[in-house]
Amino acid sequence: MVDSPEQSTSRPKRHNRWLILIAVFKITQALLFIALGVGVLRLLHKDVGDMVSQFVEHLRFNPESHFVNFILVKASIVDDKMLRRISSLVFGYAAVGLVEGIGLYLEKTWAEYFTLVITASFLPWEIFEVLHKITWIRAGLLTVNILVFLYLLKVVMERARLRRKSLPS
């Protein structure tokens, strides 16, 4: 059986490796948030303040520390209603990350725009956090998100330029 000329000359479309990398980053991030949400739900119907107190004792932290006291006070006011709200927010953010990641993996234009908008919306907060207190983790995440934003902006602008070029004059 002989291949048609169209089949023999056409190559399978190659995936954009940077979009795939961003997709993997977003999906991994979403999976971490799912794990966090499950962890929060496992705290339902438990005395969070008592659990934190046991944890502090187990790690042999100074119980007179201002930081430890602050954490213990905050943990004592956490109730089931608050845990449900927190888990809802965490699962919601995980869902957004999964939508971004899967859409980018499938190289959907809407996913590029969606991820661009979501990433841009968090940049001011991340910049504020880094300026407030710089840590390697905060600086690293800010750098990654700026690179993701700039790359997606480039991809979106190139696609728009190609669309304008292909339109009849």
C-alpha cells in the first residue's frame, strides 16, 4: 500500500515543549493543592488547637515563644465551618490549575489566554509578598510566574499576528 503524497510529506505536529512544561507545572501545582484540600478536610470534627499544641510539643518548640502562642491562638479559633471554606477555596484553586494545565497541554488558545490572565492577576500580590519579605521560595515562584507570563504573552501575540496576516485584505 502506497502512502498518498499528503501523508508522506506531512509530519505529525510537534508539541510546544514550553507549553508542555508550563502545563506540567500547573498540573503539579494543582495536585499539591488537592492534597492540601484533602488534608484540611481530614481536620474536620477535630480540635485543631489541640492538634497544633501536640505538634508543637512533639517538635519541642518553646511554648513561651510569641510565634508559637500566635499559632496556638489562631488554631484554637478554627472550626469546621472555616475548614470547609478553606477546603473549598483550595479545591477551587486546584480546579483552575487543572483547567490551565490540561488546556495548555492540549495547546488550546483559550487556555493560553486563561493562564495569561490568571498569572497576571497574581503577579501584583506576589511582587508585594517578595518586597514585604524576600525568601528564596517567594523569589523563585515570582520568577517562574513572570517567565510563564512573558512566554504566554509572546505566544498569544504571535498567534494574533499570524491570524491578522492570514486574513484577506
